[in-house]
Amino acid sequence: MSAPSFDCVSCGACCFSRNPRYLQLLPWDASRNLPSESLFTEGGNTYVSFACGHCVHLDLSAGKAACQVYEDRPEACRAFRAGSFECVKARRANGIMGVTARSREGDLPKAG
């Protein structure tokens, strides 16, 4: 049995959440060049928008899960390691490219 592949660009599972406050910016993220329209502030904290069920910066076109702000991604994203416990947990919860998360939301057609 082969080990699973942890290619982030073909996975993106960690970029999906139904929690709108899933990704809170930390103080040292203030210097990052993140589009202001992709952020919101609540209770004195700033968050990246997950209004569409995944990070607003995630590009799912062309069969890839690519971060559009990779060079300026928040610290929490930088700390997330492919193959880590958290990674495996996200893959179980959301599926590769969020297929499980999106099918729960009704965004994908059901397999016939």
C-alpha cells in the first residue's frame, strides 16, 4: 500500500470551512498585502472571508486548489503543514478540493 500524496495544489482541504471565522489574522499578518475586500472585522478581530464555504483566496479553476495570495498568505496558512495531523483531519472532513464539504452544501451534483 502506498503512502497518500499530500500535494496542496491538488488538495486544498484545509481551505474549506463552514465557520465564517475559521481564519483569524494574527498581529504580524498586518504587514501582508491581502485585499481589503477579502477581509472582515468582528469583535476587534480580523478574519479572511469564508462566505462561499472556502477561503476567498482559493482558486479552484483548472482542477487545482491554488492560493491566489500565496506569497502574502496569513501566518496560520504558513504554519499548516502538508501531511500533519491537522492536514489529515481536514482531508477527512472536507475531502480533496473540498468535495465532501461542497457536496454537504449541495454545490456538487450527486453521483448517480
